[in-house]
Amino acid sequence: MPPSPKAPLELALIGIDTWPVDHVAAIAVGPEGILTSRGEVARPFRLASITKAVFAAACLVAVEEGTLDLDEPAGPAGADGVTVRHLLAHAGGYGFDTGIMQRPGRTRIYSNTGIEVLASHLTERAAMAAGDYLKAAVLDPLGMVDTYLRDPSLAHGLWGTATDMAVFASELLRPTLVAPSTLAEATSVQFAGLNGVLPGFGRQSPNDWGLGFELRGNKTPHWTGSTNDQATFGHFGGSGTLLWVDPRADLALVVLTDREFGPWTHPLWPKLSDKVRQARI
């Protein structure tokens, strides 16, 4: 008996088998959960900057609980005018791994430092370590038992499995930890019109960002597909990882690898994204 034909989404993921990586896992996610998967979905991978998106979700919980206010001051001495909103939106004026470079709200500077400043602020306001708050607010309620901080950085310290990231992607499609209106604000443009550099893809005008989530908008080039809707949001990591959510398609994609981000990702990530997006139509 011949094998049964593969579904379009399953076929879309087969391409990762030829990627120039040692280990890879991919999962397509819909509101109903995992649609199809391929690769080592139970293997822990370094999530790198996808950590920022998970931490952002914890900050949204903190906002709803009243632990944080988006427009409260959040910078240390010498960071006049910097708020929680600025830091989540990479508009606080901090450099990539340095201190204040500009006044807040002037340009979009993707900043690990800004996220660490926010983590320190959350630690103070919650009276518990920000990493512990993230676990209590996001990881434990969602049952993400295989996701953990290997180092204390809330900018890039998480490790986790594709299966756990699929759970997180499902949460971003149908939020349960925060109100839909809260997630809607987090995935809308903050400080509209700011230009800046999207790491690895060059200067973008504008370089739209939400609250911890990068927004696709009209950016070119971009790591998502050309068929992804402008409302697509998510994050990619320097460890060769990505997570996007396309709300118009009711679809999300998680891809984790063990090869550092670089030129190899530029043709492969958009191509896979387009195949997955088109297979869902």
C-alpha cells in the first residue's frame, strides 16, 4: 500500500531537513494547538533573544496585576524620562550592550541593556527576582516545564524546547494570561515613526516595535516571509531561532536550531515562512 499523502503544512516543514545545521525543530501552531511538527521538538535549544518575547509576556502580566505601569519611570539615575514602555519598545535610548546613548523616544535602538534595566526594575517592584517572576507568571501557568534560565539574563538567557515554544505561541494566538486588549496593545506600534536598525537586516524606516515584540510592518528585508501579514509579530534569536505569529492567518511558526544566526538564515527563514503561510490558506 502506498504511503498516505502528506498534508500541505507537513510538506512545508520538510525543507528544514536540508538546512545547514546539526539540530533543528519546527512546529506550526494554530488556535487549536500544534498543527504539524518536524525535527527534535523535545530537545532543549538556546532561545537567545526569543527570551525577550517571553519576558515581555511576564511584564504584561505585571502590568495587569498592578506591579508595573507602562508609563512609570523605570531607569536608574541619569536615565531621566525612561519608562517601562520605552524599555519594552527599545526606545529608551540605551545602546545594544551599553548605557544611555540618546534621550528616550528619539530612535529605535535594539538594546539588551534596556531589557536588563527593565528586569532590575521588575525585581524591585515585585520584591522577587525577575527570573522567578517570569517563571511564576508565564512558564508555570502555561506548563512550560522544559523552559528555564541557564543564565540570569532576561534579554537572552532562556533555553527551551520547540514543544514549549509552541505552547507560548498558542498563548499569543489566544491569550489566557492577560486580556486580549492587553496583548493587542503589546503587538501594536509603540512610538510610531521611529527609525532604527533591525539586527542582521539593516536600517528600517520605520523600525516598528511593540511591547517586547518586533512587528513586521513593511520592513524589507525581513526574517519573516513576503506573504506574512504586516500585523505579524514575534522575535528571532542569535542562536538561529525564530517565533512569529500571524494573527490574520491565525497561525504561528516556531523554529529552533543550534547554529548561530548569520547569512545562512536570510534565504531560508523567509522561504520556510512563506511555505507555511501559504499552506494554511
